[in-house]
Amino acid sequence: MGSARRGGGVTKRCECRGGSGKLLGTACPRLSKKGHGAYVVRQELPPTAAGTRRTFRRTGYEKVTTAQADLDRLRAILELAGDDVDAQQRVGDLLQELMRTRGALPVPTEVSRKLGVGVPLDGKITVGEWLDQVMANKATRATTNNGYASHIRVHLKPALGHLRLDRLTVGHVEDMFKAIDARNAIIRAENERRREQVARCRLGRPGAPKAAERAKLAAERAKLAEMPPFRRITGPATKQAIRRTLRMALAKAIAKQLITFNAASHVELAPAPRPKGLLWTEERVARWRETGVKPGPVMVWTPAQLGRFLDAAEDDRLYAYFHLVAHHGARRGEGVGQGWDDFSAARKEIRVSTEIVVDGWTPIETEPKTDGSVGVVKLDTGTVRVLQEHRQRQLRERDEWNARVAERREAGEDVQPWVDTGKMFTAENGEWLHPDVVSRAFRRISDAAGLPPINLRDLRHGAAALVKAGGGDLHDAKVKLRHSTITLTSDTYMELFEEYEDEVTERAAAAVPRARRPTGDAARAQE
């Protein structure tokens, strides 16, 4: 307290002013009266950033006890900064502003909290400033932070960033989501107009236009060039994620006692249903070939279709990767990040402990996102054999690479030998395999095989169908896919399992040989 007590105190002085507005001082006729005057608080403040001295001074106290209480509070606030020069300047700025506005002196504990988290001491921190503060100290993995940062940059800051954090209301957050819905309506309408214009331009149709149509076609294409490009709307799942990001940031503000109310927790949004897995049945394949439209966002190959893909992929250097994902449901990053040290042929298992994901475009190694994703996956004998054959192929690649390196070094080239990363699936030189490489290889092989389209992540969903084909249930699928709860498995795969049950039932019935010729509906069904 010693340093704060120097350069300050409580005094008493006459506050009377004359007609000109100036203090009368010794000319005041009431100066001799007992008790005349008001008490004054004066306290030296830390210098400004430029080194200029400054003093807090406040007059008009009727009682010395009130003046002394404010002086004690001033000194307690000053002591909070300690020897931290930056904190001293921030405290000095706060007190100087309060002197100018005659604002009430804050409670020292409130100032202490704000000093600790680095927010403005005057309580005027905005939502945008707090979001920046949260992201600067966010310890989650880079890919998760990228999602948070995208929500903040695209949605939260433009809509809410200018508002004071302590004045954010449910209404403000609801208005943001209403604006997103309005923007979605505009995007849908513009996308539909563009589709209609594309049709008028006859884009994608075979054959050259007739001479009489060329001028009209050129005009239509000029109109198309001026239209906004196709854009994606902000769907229910993304809106839920935006709210989670804001709710997370406000929860941290509550933990720091900067606010007492989480506005994001009280905003109602339409639920984001989890996409259901659907089988590529013959009827759906036929309809897709006719219209080009997928029946759903998550499509799953039947075992026969999966077999066609694996047959087509068998000669590819990444065949073992696709086999592992298809049969045992590894995620893309988990497969790329799988190490040989976590594989046991004797126990017929792999341990999922790392994954390689992309930060922007840069691959980074990290632990799986959830604790449930870390674990042991039991392998079938066929998969063990495939991985062992892949290991021998990888070792041959290594030897061939190093042989070429030796030849090129003799020719004076500066080339590097094969890199031993310990990963199951690598680039030709042994370095990490970029996750996008396997995605592009998957699309290339499946397109060449003439299969209905699925994404690489849907190959993982197909592992759930194989569980059902092998006689398993939802709990077995949960264990295979390492889901945290069976609810997650049920939400995604219940409809798939029911569809698969229908197919199995029909195949089982058709497998029974009958001598009697079918009649009626049964006969028509076989025609």
C-alpha cells in the first residue's frame, strides 16, 4: 500500500464561486464559518504511456468519511496493478476517465477480474473483442478452432461484434438467425434463377447450336455470366454449430464473472436432423441414372457394390487403405494416420491413437477428436492378410525409391532417401499421405467402376451395413464404429438396418427352390 499512499490525501477547501464562475478562495465571505467548505480527494496516478504525470482529483464531499472511503478504494485499485507497467497504465486510464465523467469508482475485485483476462477495465468490451480474446486462448485442436473462427468471421462478428458484451440479449441473437434465414431465402431464389438460366443456355447438351440460335444463345449466356454463382445456404446443422460457438464464448465470460447471462442458451432453433444412411438399391440406382439426383446425403453401397469397388481397387497402391476403411469403419484421417506400431497380426487388431487431418491444406497429426474414437479395433483374418501384403509392398517401394536415390546422387542430384514415418499408408517417398490424396483416388476408382456415387466417408457407413450382413445389431455397429452412444448409431443407421432387413428377407425367400409355378402377383413380380 505504500506506493499508492504517496502523492495523495483528503483535504478541505471552499467551493464557492463568484459571478464569473471562478473560485472565490480567500475572498469568500463564508470562509470563517465553522464547517464551511467541502472535502477533496486527491491521488497521484501512474503516468501515461508517454510518461506524462497525472492526478485523480474529486471534490464536493460533504463528509470526511465518505472522501476517505473513496480514497481507500482508489488506492486499493492502484495496488492491483503491482509492478506490471501495462496494468498500471490501464488502471490509470480507467481512473482518469472516471474523474472526467464523475463515474462511480468500481469495486476493486471487479477491476482485478478484468485485469486478469485482459479486457477493458471500463466494462465496455464488445462481443467482437471478447470473441477475439477467447480464440487467442483457445486450446482445442487446430481444425476445431478453424470451425470456431469461421463462425466468428462470417456470422457472429458482422451481426453482434459491435454490441457491448454485458448488454447482449436473446433478441440480438435471434435477430442474427433471422437475418441468416432471410439471406438463405435470397440464395435459394438466386440459385433457382441460375438453374433456369443454365437450362436456357443448353449448357451440357450434345451438339452445336444451329446458326439461327447462336445469337440468342450468346445473349442467354451473357445473362448467365452476370448472375451470382451458385451458393450454399446456412443449413440447420451449421446454425446449431454457430450457436454452440457463441454459447461457448459466453460461458467463458460467465466463468470470468464478466457477465451473468448466456443469451445463446435461450435461443430456439429448428433441430438439425442427422442424415440417414440409405442403401443404393436397384430402384434408387435406376432413378439416379435417369435424373442424376442422389436420394439422400448419405448413401451406402450394398455388399455386392462394395465388392465391385474393392475388385476395381485391388491393383491400386492404396487398396489396403480402402479395404480397412470399408470393412472396419476407420475415418479418413484415422486411416491416413494409422501406424505400424499400433498393428498386431497375432492379436488381429489395430489401435486407433492418432489421425492426420488438414488445417487449411496443411496436414497435421493429432489425437482423435473424442475419447471414444481412441480404442482397439478387431480385424478379420482377411484384413490382416491384406495389411501384411501391403507392408511387403511398402518395403519394396522403399527399396526401389532408395535405389533410384542412389543412382541420382551418383549423377550429382540432391535427392532425399525414403522417409520412415512409421505410417501404414504413405506417399511414394515414405512421407505422410495427404488426406485429399485418398479422397481423389477413391473418386477415380469408383467412377471408373461405374458405381453409384458415395463419398469416402460413406465407405465408413458401409461398415455398419456389413455388421448387419454379418448378423450384428446396432450395439455391434456402435462398437465397430466407436460411437460415444448407441443413440448416435441408431439415429444414423436404424433406417439403413431396416432396409437391409427387407433385402435380406426377400433374398432368403427367393433362395428356396419351388417346383410349383408361381401365379398372380408372384408371377408378375418375376416377369
